[in-house]
Amino acid sequence: MSDRHISEHFETLAIHAGNTADPLTGAVVPPIYQVSTYKQDGVGGLRNGYEYSRSANPTRAALEENLAALEGGRRGFAFASGLAAEDTLLRTLLSPGDHVVIPNDAYGGTFRLFAKVASRWGVEWSVADTSDPAAVRAAMTPRTKAVWVETPSNPLLGITDIAAVAQVAHAGGAKLVVDNTFATPYLQQPLALGADVVVHSLTKYMGGHSDVVGGALIVADEELGEEIGFHQNSMGGVAGPFDSWLVLRGTKTLAVRMDRHSENATKVADMLSRHPRVSSVLYPGLPEHPGHEVAAKQMRAFGGMISFRVKDGEEAAVSVCDRTQIFTLGESLGGVESLIEHPGRMTHASVAGSLLEVPSDLVRLSVGIENADDLVEDLKQALDK
Ligand SMILES: *Cc1c(COP(=O)(O)O)cnc(C)c1O
């Protein structure tokens, strides 16, 4: 991490934090250090601390510095996927017998990690509606070490008041973890609101171009940073140099992309909320969304993710997904291109039959940065047919 003061402003940090000119050539973009090991100047004589690329790699270090700056944290850590980051975090924070509160509409993979993997090692969990701080308090036990929150959540776009839940978590001696994948640090700064750890799937908006899988953890506290760094190196699920480089390129345009994603989604949500075949639209930017006021307080804009329910049920929802032409049928989200999917049969199939099961008439959109009129027309023709 460098102490170089760059700016207070997100857009400037996004482009300059971690992106110092290459000392050897002046290249303005950090090189892809596609290397596993480093020549030592005599035994133990490491150059700038580089020894072996699982422990540290300059391209990954550039990304990690960039991520820490964007989230207003002190340390950032980049992983091979969002779930690798989550796994590293849960093994850093939790031991057998400990308990974690997870949201009742968590990302399906997060739920699976706790319910099917961590539980085998004696980590206990319960589910709460994290949009209600009292429900979080009620779900906590004396062994609760972490409260896990996603806001906006995937796929129901629920909103959690980060500052309020931070107080509840801390009062019970637990850390607050916020999955900031949907909002990104441009729209929402969880550490400033009291969170202890920010989690990202870098695969989504941070990378932004549907060409890389990655994950991250960012913390404000040095000591917690040391512990995560120890586990990152001990478990080894690190981001490779090329993947790190792609995400570093992605974050440079995050601010302009998120502005456009949010603008386009606002127009799409507006059309959907007036469409006769749509029974409800889940978008925190709509005044009737139950989390609208909290979202307006803690987010700069409302992001590019929308879910909606189709009046005639599951088959009708599936056929809307089959009929769009610009919205591409696919999992994942956060790229420049618009995507559409049916969570019940696709991204969230793994939570079927559980407390986290999603409505079968639900359609999820990742609204891209194409022309907004084209996106609105595409959805209209898919709904009208
Ligand atoms: C995709 C996603 C993850 C998991 O990240 P991967 O990069 O797919 O491992 C975690 N949380 C949210 C909110 C996600 O959308």
C-alpha cells in the first residue's frame, strides 16, 4: 500500500490509485507480471518484498491498492473469485461453534457456502431479514461472530440500512460484512457507514466487461487486514496477474459506467412499473420500494439491477427471458451488455426448497449501458408478444 495522497475524489482515485507509472519504462499502465518467483539479491534479499506470486505479485498489488482506495479502506485483497474471497473471510473470522447471521435473500452461492460447506466444519448460521435491524438482533446468539449483509440484495433488491445494522452487530460483539457487489464503491461506501469488511465479486461491475472472474475483500482495520492477508497466503485462492490487470482496467471506468447503468435502469424500471403484464418491479430507485428511503440515504444512485414479477406466472416469466433480443439470456451481471435471466431456474436454482427460495415468476435484469430507448423497446416487445 502506498501512502501517496492522490485525491479525495472517486473518479481520480479510480484512475490513479495503484496505477503508478512503471519505474522501469514509464509505461502508464501497470505491466502484467506473469511470473511465479523473483530473483533474490543474496539469500533473503527480496526486491520490494516480492518472493513468490501467491504471497504477492506486483500486478495484483496494484489492483489491491486500487480497491482499498476506492472503498476507503486500508487494505485490499484480490482473489480468484468472489466465493474464494468469501471462503477466505469466513475461515478468517469463524471457528467451529461460531455463528453467523446471513440474509434471507443472500446470493445463492453465499448461502450454499454456509449451508453446505462451512456447516460441515461446525460453523452455525441462521437467516434473517436484514432489512429489519431488530430481526438481525433477534437472530444473533452469544456465539455470533459475523453479520453478513447484501445491499441491494440478489435477486430481490432488498435494502439494508448499513449504519443501523453495524450498530446492532457491534453491540453483540460481531463484525459486519457487506457484500457490495451490486452497488460498487462508487454508489455506496460500507466502511464509512460502519462495516468491518467489504466483499466483492469483481466478476460483476468492478471488472465490468464480462471477461474475468474475481473477488475481493477490503478492510479499514490493520489488524484484521493482517489476519486476512495471512489466510489469503495460507489458503492461496489469489487472483492471477492477467485477471488482476483486467479488473484494474475495469475500475478506471466504474464511475461513468455506474452513472449510465443507473440512468438506464431508472428508465427501464419506469416502463416496467406501468406495464400491464408486470405485477411488481423491484428497484430501489422507485419511490414505492420499501427500501427506497434508506437506499437514497446511503447510495449515490440506485444501480443497474432490476427484478420484476410477471403476472401470468412462471412459464410467462420464462418466455419473456426467451424473447428479448438485446438483453442476452445469461447468468452473471454488471457487464456493459444487458442480461436477462430467470433466477428460479438459473442463478438461484441452488436455493430451491430452502428458506431463500425465490418467486417462480421473477425475472432479473442486469441493465447495461446500451441506448436506453433500445432497452425499453426490447423489453416491451418481449412482454407484448
Ligand atoms: C456473483 C456474486 C458473488 C460470487 O462471486 P463469484 O465471482 O461468482 O465467485 C457473490 N455475491 C454476489 C452479490 C454476487 O452477485
